[in-house]
Amino acid sequence: MVEQVVPAVGPGDTPPADTAARERAALAAVARTTLDGNWEHDHTVPSRTLYPHQWSWDSAFIAIGWAHLRPERAWAELTSLFDAQWRDGRVPHIVFNPVVADDAYFPGPAFWATTSVAGTPRTVTSGLVQPPVHALAAWHAYRRAPSEPARAALGRLYPRLVAQQHYLSNHRDVGGAGLASIVHPWESGLDNSPAWDEPLAAVPAEAAVLRAYRRRDIVHAAAAHRPTDLDYARYVAIVTAYRAAGYRDEQLADRHPFLVECPLFNAAMGAAESALAHIAQEIGADPGPHRQRAAAITTALVDRLYDPTTGTFHARDLRTGRLTPARTVLGLTPLILPDLPTAQVEAILVEAGSPRFGLAARMTRPLPSHDRTAVDFEPLRYWRGPSWMNINWLVRYGLLTHGHPRLAAGLGASMIELAATAGCHEYFHPDTGAGLGSPAFSWTAALLLDLLAEM
Ligand code: 9WN
């Protein structure tokens, strides 16, 4: 595809006249530098230090950013990810770059050992998946920079996106109610969320297991911000169980130690069908079945994961059959479903606008990842309090989808302000706004570009 460079903000090289525009141009330049610095021949690493390979849902968000700068990279990003799709349709959550040392990230390629499994690509990948936000991202990227080559790329991606949905709805519907189960906290993308505390506590493991391995995350990030050793021991135990079964999904209910229906994962799966309906229409395929599946997933999500007594969505632990009690930001994300009934939209707005999350038309800080008023709210620890740009982007997208532009503008302004003050960090202190984790994080940069272009 021909290289096409699109200015992120403003009409080219002429410096914008007023200060605000100059600041936005400077911010866009930081985002562009971040993405350029993390570009790696056919994909973008989330972070050069912490995450030196390709991650699935990161690539989806990153493609949205590239659509503003170099649309051909948006399509290369998604294409390289889907080139690693397994024969059963699963899109692996990590695609390992073979030239990076095995111990640069834990667990590395040797641990996953996927190449000996039938139906896997030549490249080593993980055997897990992540929230299927790719169809939504592909459609968004296309609308940001439509062109003939982009339509052709979208057309090539379409059957792969459909296969991804097919995998999730046919292999992962462990609960039998039309929702997909995640088999590991890493599949949620919000790995360390309090939503997983109960199901994770039931996974047998001892921190001593980790003596056989070397965690790399705490070499690059503060241990106090990261999951604990016991959490990691359980993460390893769950992968070990799945790997021992050849990453197969038959009889998961009888043998797998962690099975959860996650609100975000399933909202993404439903939103993917709505996006696929748009894509199908654009490329001359039939949007009807996608619309039907989107409606069915939305209904199942409300039936299974909405709790009328708390007024928000929770994760369901299939081992106990119970909803997990934590009120996390995951509960707000079904807003991305265009067919979400008004009662649940209203309930989410109440929850989001409460002191738990602080959504308002004028707000200082974006949404935290966990309920600010909860006793286990931890402003520094991974997914247990800090703010993330991708989750805020999704909720903002949901607010626009359901006709709340003032709230979306308030949230968007707080996100831009955060990045303007702290830079393109991986996550942010939910009160002070200080940048945390990796300082040059790709999806923060990518989604910032998207916001700057839109607002
Ligand atoms: C495990 C890459 C990924 C994100 C996840 C985030 C973190 C990995 C880790 O980094 O997860 O997949 O090592 O902690 O939680 O959302 O995709 O940025």
C-alpha cells in the first residue's frame, strides 16, 4: 500500500496561531513520536521496555492512532496480528517477535510452546485471547481515513474478524447462555482488576512456584504497582493447566480452574458484531446476521451480568455461578453496545456519575479503573485504581453512541489534560494525574491522537 502521511492536527507545517492550537500540535507531536518510536516493521510494541512484542487489543487501539498518521500502518498492524490467528479462529493475545530474546518478557515463547499445537501459526504466540475490540477499531480506523486501499484491507480482514467471533461464540460459551468466558485474567485486558479476586483466590497456587521463573515486569516497573507474586503464581498455574490440555476448549467446565464471564469482553464481542454489520455493508456482504448476533449478545449480557440491586454490570464466576461483588470500571463498558436498553444506559450513567467514578461534563480526572470509594481501591496498583486511556476512550465512545455529547466532551477534555500534563504514560494516578508504568505507551498515544482530531 502506498505510504500516506496525514497530519495529526492542523493543516501541515505552518505553526497554528493561537496558544491552545500550538499546545495541541505539540501534544500530537509527542504522540506521533511515541508511536513512531514503538513501530517495529509490521506492528507496534505497546512499550519498548515492558512489552517488547505485539499484543492483541493494544494493536486494535494502536491502529486507530495510525489511521490519523499513516493509514497503511493501521492496516499493517491489524493484518500482522491476524496473520497469527489460529486455525480455530482465536486471535492470540501476544504474538512474539522471534528476534527478541526469550527472557525479555515473562512468560516468553518457550513457556507458551504453541508451535507444537496443531492449527497454530509458525510464529510463537500465546494461547490466550484478549477483548475482541478489533472490528470496532477496524471500522473506526476506516472511517477516520477511508480510501480504496483501506476498503480493500478492510475486506481482507472481514472474514478473519468473523472467524474470531465464531471462535468466541462457539468455543468459549462455557455458560451456554450466549456469552464468552475468559479462561485467564490476562484475557480481560484488566489483568489485576478486583473483579477477579474471588475466582483467582480459588485457583490453587503457591508463590514458591515462581522460584522456577524470573518475572521481568518488576525489572521495568515498581513492584508496588504490579500484581503480587502470589497473583503471578496463579497466572502461571492457569496457563499451565490450559497448556497441558493443548489449549483446547472442550470440557473447560470440568477441568479449568478459572472461568469468568466479563462485562467488557462480552460488550466488545457484541460491539464487534455491530461494527461487522457496518463493515459488511461497506464491502457488499450481508449485515443482517451480524445485527442479529449483536442484539442476542446484548440481551444475554443484560440477563447474565447486570445486577439490578447494584445498578451496574459485574463479572460472573462460572465456578460458583455468582456475580463477583467488585464495582469496577468494567461495569460501565457495556455502554459501547448500541442496542443497550435505556434502563441499563441510565443505570450506567448514574454509576459513572457517582463519587465512585466521577463522570461529569466538567471533570478534573478521567475515570479510575476501580470504585474510588471501595476499601480495596489502590491508586498506584495495576488496574486496581489508576486511570487508563483505552478504557476511558471506550466509555467516551459509549457516551457518544448513546447521545451524551456533553459528558463525552467532559471526559475527553480530562483525558487530553492528563496526557498534556503527564505525557503518554501507560496509566495514571487517578487523583494526582501523575504518569505511571511505561512512559512511552502506544495506545495512550494512539487514542490521544484520535481525541485530538475529534475534539
Ligand atoms: C499481560 C500490553 C498488555 C495489555 C494488558 C495489560 C498488560 C500484560 C502484562 O500489558 O498485560 O498480557 O504483562 O501485565 O494489563 O491490558 O494488553 O500492553
